[in-house]
Amino acid sequence: MYPQASKLLHPITTMCMVTSIVGTVVAAAEPYKHALAAWRRGEYATAYRLWQPLADEGDSDAQFYLGFMNEYGQGVARNGLEAIRWYRKAADQDHAFAQFRLGDLYSSGEGSPPNDTEAAQWYRLAADQCLGGAQFNLGMMYAKGQGVPQDRVLAHMWLNVVVSELPPLGQQQRNTAVDALALVAAQMSPSQVAEAQQLAFQWLTEHRHLLHQKSVAAMFR
């Protein structure tokens, strides 16, 4: 009945997350910039070697990239366990993209046995940092009772937040979220929809500063 969670917005968010981190290069230290330049050129082994000491010193962006490269086999053999290890280090420092990737890996069972409860927890952390893919996946998990108790009010709330944040109608991602929102709303009473809309409004109001930062960052990518 519902679109597959963890799939529909995953490719879009994965591409956006790498682009977003690339945008932080202006303030990065020289070794980080050299690593990033090598990664952009497809010199993955060099990028990995340059990021490794930064990641060991606790740089969360470098840790994210090592997780990403392990997940996708860039410069090293694909290794889901190692990807989770590096993502976890970055995620524990509130790195939103690493939190999102952990959600996907625990949902799919890559690098560890599938664990929907763990996936939902990481998606929630990333969702609160305004990542649309995490918000969508979390909404679908609430709709289906996957990793969390089924709660259509919270499902509607998160999907409504996604629809509010994504570009104007006509974009495939937004259409997907609109369709999912309509499916959830069809199974709710008017009072439940009103409650969900109020929750979405409260969330958007409380996170307005993060949404503004996200919009400004997008202008400079």
C-alpha cells in the first residue's frame, strides 16, 4: 500500500549529502581540501589516505567520507562494517548525513543484521536536522509500524514536513512525498489530520533557523 521506505528518496539524498559537504570546503583545512580535490578527480585511494589521519583526529566530515567510501567501495573494497564504524563516529558528533546513512544501512542490513528500531532512531536524529530523506523514511516507518509503533498522526506529520521543504510540485521527489501523504491521510479522521498538521507546523516553527541555514547553504553550492 505504501511506497518502500528507505528507497524512494535515498538516491536523491545521497547525492545531495555529498554535494552539501563539498560546499563546506571553503573553511576546511589544507589537508582536507587536498583530500576533497582528489576525491573529486576520482583518485579515491589518495583521498582515503589523506582523510584517514583527519578522521582519526576526530574530524566528522572526514569520518563521514571514510564511511561513504567504505560503503561504496571507493579506494577500498566495499565493507559495510567499516562503513558503519566510521559513520557512527561522525554521527555521534551530530553529523546529520552520517546519521542518515546509518539509518539506511541498519534498514537494509548492509554491514549488520537488519534492525528497523536502530534505523528509526538514526533517521529521527537526521530528520531533526532537516534531512528530507530521513524525514520521509521516518514517516513511512510510522505509517507501517516498522521499527516504531504504528502512528499515522506522526507519519502524516513527517510527510507533511517533507512536502513543505521540497521544491515546487513537478519535482519527482515532492510528488512521491505528496502521494505518500495522501495515502496516509486517507486512513485518518479529520481530527487526526488536524493534529498532524499542527505538529508539523510546530516542528517547522521550532526548526526555522535550521531551514534558513539549509536554504542559504544551497545558494552557494
